[in-house]
Amino acid sequence: MINIENLTKKFEKITAVDNINLQIKEGEIFGLLGPNGAGKTTTLLMLTTLKPPTSGTATINNFDIIKQPDMVRKSIGIVFQDPSSDEILTGYENLKLHGWLYDMPDDLREQRIIEVLDLVDLTNRKDDLVKKYSGGMRRRLELARGLMHHPKVLFLDEPTLGLDPQSREYIWKYIEKLSKEKNITIILTTHYMDEADKLCDRLAIIDSGKIVVIGSPKKLKKDLGGDIIRIKAEKLNIDALKKLTYVKNITNCDGEFCLTVEDANLNLQEILGIIGKVDSVEIRTPTLDDVFLHYTGRGIRESSSEGGWAEKAMHMRSK
Ligand SMILES: Nc1ncnc2c1ncn2[C@@H]1O[C@H](COP(=O)(O)OP(=O)(O)O)[C@@H](O)[C@H]1O
Ligand SMILES: [Mg+2]
């Protein structure tokens, strides 16, 4: 459904998207997971024809984003990272406006409005002004709007950025429903590990504009192999630990040490013997955080250049 070839975007000083190659299958929920500034939004803007690539291209639904932008636009829906519905219109009016922009015949437009409002459970709030909506309701309205013209591919940029846990679960539920019932191919970006893990059939971890690894969440976790032992200690004799054949990797996790080992139960005692005094020890099977750490050498939070800035801005804007 989507074929991305050597896609690159350079701004004056930086390469925001650095030669990415990717194929996305029909019906997949595909995630671009990476910290703020990784190049996720820029990638989406190029795929949705809103920003021209510096080099490379992509096809969506067999249409080329550079040569056939109009056909691409007819095939896709998009929900932007920043709120883009009109606050001084009602939910219904926002959808009606979208129908006009897409030149939909009146009766089809009204029929689709009923359908999409029902899908995101906003039918009984459709005549309220959007400024009276909660952040989660507004997101749901924008999701509904992105679906009105029955796109084959839906792009969601940080669909649950800044939402409370309950609203996030709602949005996840709709995304899963869409994928199952309408067989829409969904590409979403996120910097939330739990979101990527829960929703995505496959994902690409993207860091500084480059794809570092692609796979299903399950496979990515499994490929790390074994268990993670997280140790809080003043210091670690890393050279001695690296000599142990079953220690596959040692990384810094938010100031503590994470060791990837073959079998924590079997290996722990010897490791503790080498380290000596420890403040705490935790054993677990790998999470996507560990996957991210493994491939980039840093946690997703510490690697975020803007450090939660987007979230703060989002909260300010919605007030
Ligand atoms: N219009 C622009 N001009 C200059 N730099 C930009 C522009 N848009 C994005 N960038 C930079 O490109 C990089 C990737 O940004 P973005 O795609 O928004 O990342 P993400 O969505 O992953 O947070 C960042 O360093 C950002 O500052
Ligand atoms: Mg972004």
C-alpha cells in the first residue's frame, strides 16, 4: 500500500529525514516510534504531499507523492499533531466544512457525517461548539473528520499526545475498530512506548531521521533475547561483566545499569558476586523501552531534544 524509497528531507542545518526505505502492507497498523525531533512529523508531511522531499519519493495506493499529489490526497486521511478543528464551529459544522472542501455531494456528506459521528461516539455532542469539547473529544472529532471521505490510508500524527489515560484508551479502541472493520491502512507516529506496543502490527524505530530497526513489537522484544537485569549501584566493573559470555549488552537506563543476559535466574548470582554492593536489583523481560535503548543507546525520554515540550505546548493550547 505504501512504498517509501530513499526519502530525505533537509532543512538548512539539519537532515530531518535521512534516506528512509519502508514498505507498508494493506490493512496494517504501522507505527513510527521515536523521540521528539526524530523526524516523524516531517515524514508524514512528505507522505501526505504537504512538504516536498529533498530527494527520494514514495507511492501511496500506487500513486506517486511527487507526480500524482492529487490522487494521493484522494486516497488518504490525516489527523495532525496539533489540533486543527475550528473551535468556534460545532462538531457537526466542522465535518460539514470538510465535506465541502472535498466536494462531496450533499446527501453523501450528510450520510457520512452520521456514520463517522457514530463511530467516535460524538452523535449527542455534535451541536456543541468545539471549544466546549475536552481534549479527547476534539481528537475523536478530528479522527472522524479524517475518515469522512473513506480513505484507504489514514495518517495519525501523535494521536494521543497530551491526553489523559482514559481518552487515550478510547482513541486506541477506535483505531483498532477502524483497522478491523474498515480494513484501513493506518500509519501513526508516537513517542509513547505503550501506544506502539498495544496498537502496532509493525513499527519502525526512528532516531535522528534514520530508521534504526523495523519489526513487530513482539519480534523486536524477542530479538533482544533473554532477560533484563536492572541494577542500581554506585559503580560497576563493566570490563569484568563484559567478559561473561551470557551478558549480551550493558546500557545506562536513566542513571542505573541495564544488563541484557541469557537467563536472569541462572546468571544473577555470579553477576552480583562481581558487582559487590548494590542498592537495588530488578529482573524483567524486555519492553519496547529496552528495544529502543538497545538500538539507540539511550532511553526515549533522555533522547528527546525538546524534553516534553510538545506536551506542555499542547496543554497550554487546549486551555
Ligand atoms: N520547517 C522546519 N524548518 C527547520 N527545521 C525543521 C522544520 N520542521 C522540522 N524541523 C526540524 O526537523 C527535525 C524533525 O522534526 P519533526 O519531524 O517535527 O520531528 P518529530 O515529529 O519526530 O518530533 C527537528 O530537529 C525539527 O526541529
Ligand atoms: Mg511530531
